[in-house]
Amino acid sequence: MGRPKNGANGSQKIGGWVLVTGASAGIGRELARAFASRRYDLVLAARTETAIEALARNLVETHAVRVKTLPVDLSLPGAPQAMAEALTGAGVEVGVLVNNAGVLDEGPFAAGSLDAQLNLLQVNVVALTALTRLFLPAMTSRGEGRILNVASIAAFMPIPQLAVYAASKAFVLSLTEAVGEEVRGTGVTATALCPGLTDTAMMRGSSLAQPVPATMMMSPKDVAEAGCAACLRGEAICVPGLANKLITGGAPLVPKALVRAIGGAMNGGGWERLAGALQGLAGKSGRPKG
């Protein structure tokens, strides 16, 4: 591999392709656009082939980058290994791995579908872990690479009605931080992107998000831009949005019982009160509200 080129923002460009899972919609689609705007070649992976094919054509036309598509269902055991084998066979060297694919399951844990809960863990935890393990060794051998794992602010607290989802994101955050420390100094970094409530189809389809005020929602584009930039800079954790920073920044400093209560309030119609409290904190701190 040749010397890394300079990126559009003047920083050193990571060699190889950017692999984005869950690239067909939402944050994943915007992450693909963010990397393409920085002149990275892309592999788009998702279940919906028509969606990633359409996105691929758009990125090629708009940014003049190379784009490959890889239809895959990460809920199937062995899918990550099949992806790695297919890309190796095609001569694709992954320089940036973006583990964005994820699913949401909500409702009381004991009354939920076990199949749905296990499917969530397969996608959010098992597939993400496998892909990270499969592509990391080659990155460290080359002496450069980036891993961007999409977690959530749910990773910082237990959330009733989202028990398995929040637990899966806590795993993603912990794994990413641990791996990041293990590869420190190798030229490879791992970043956990922890967005809050984001205006995606998955969130719009959630009954728990219905009472959420607009001030608490971020756009997928803003989340993706923040995550892409943080990944390329090699930051360990990226929490986009001031309100989300206030939530996650305070969680480790308060008693666990209170953290659990906050998680419960978020699912009990307490969003307006939470938004007002966060705006008050932002005003007292003298920082812009947002």
C-alpha cells in the first residue's frame, strides 16, 4: 500500500476502503456520504440491495469515488466471516470499518419475544464483535486504520423498556474503549459514536419516541458528520449534541439508583421535563443551547 494521501480536510487520509454496515438508511447512509465527501472509496453493506445500489450510484456521481455494494443480513450466524472472505477475494483492503448496523427492540423484558431479543444481540453485539475481530489484525499489521462502532447514549445507563438494547450498546462502548487502549500507538484507533435521539426510521417507528420534543432530536447528517470527523481524528468517544453530552457527562457522577430513575423517566413521558432541565443547565454553564 502506498503512502496515505491527504484528505479533503487536510488531515492524513487512511489508506484502503471504508466498509459501512447498515448503509441503506439513517445514520449509516449519512456516514457513507460523510466519508465519500472526504474522497474515501466505500463498501456499502446492508440487507436492502436496491437501497445500497441507489446510494452507490449517487456517491459515484456526486463524489467521483469507487463504491462497491455487499448485500448481507448480519442477523445470520457466519455473515461477518462471509463478508470478510468476499472482500478478501475481491482484493478489497478495509482501512476504516464502520459498524453501524443495529436493531431496536422495545417493551417489557419479561414479556418480550426471546427470538427478537436474541436477534438484536446477534446484530448489535455478535456481528459487530466478529467484524471488529476480523478486520483489526490487518490494520495493525499495516500500521494504520480506523474502527467506528455506533453505540448510543443508552450505553451510559440502564433504560427500562429498552433493557436489551441499552445493554447491547453498553457492550459496544466497553468493547470499543478496551480495543482502543489495546491498539494505542499502533496507528489504529477505535471510536464509539454515541448519538442520542436521532430522526431515523427506526426511531420514528418506536412508540417510546412519540412524546420526544423536537429540541431533543438530531438529524442523521449531523450525527454522521460528527462521528466521521471524530473517527478520522482517532477520538475514543464521540457524543454529538450538547444535550446528549450533558446526559452522558453526568451519568457517571450520580448514584446508580438515580441513573436508573432517569432512564425510567425517559420512557415515562418525562422528556419535556428532561429537555427543560438540560436547557437550564446549558444556560447556567454559559454555553450555547442545542
